[in-house]
Amino acid sequence: MGKLKDHLDAIMSRCHYLDLTLDTMRDKFLRCKQIVADGMLNEYKFSDEDKTDLMDYIYTNKNKLREMSLRMVLKIADLKKMNATKWKSYAESTCMKRA
């Protein structure tokens, strides 16, 4: 792990980056919600109601999800697009921590 850390440190020292300090689950969710509102899911051709349903589902299950990220939003959106009736079941199986 030491060598990997050294490499990552070297990469970080060469980059400009902005630390958004999204520490809380609430902060992460609000950022995801903002990006979705800005059009992140436009290619899915979801209705506004579908987007609201998706984000409500993510918010309700925020503490069960493996992570709160834009990638997770896309994973769940893919499931919803793939199967409009069983997507929640698929999300529970593939995106949530085991109890």
C-alpha cells in the first residue's frame, strides 16, 4: 500500500483540485440532486416524475446505499431505465449494503 500511496501523492502534487468538502450524507445527496436538476439524466428521457421518484428513492435509502455519489445515481437510473417495474428490487440487490 505504501508504493500506491506514494504514487497517488505524486499525482496529487501535480494536479490542481478543488476540495468540495462534502462530508455529510446530506451534502452529498444535495449535490447529486443539483447535478440531476442540471440535466445529468437527460439522455435517459425520464419524465420529471420519474426523476423525482428516483431521487426520492435514493434519499429514502441513503443510509443503506454502498455510497452516495453521482455514479450511484447513474447505476440506479440504469436499473430504472432497464426495468420500470422491478428497478427498486434490483437496486436493493446490487446497490445496497448487506444488513
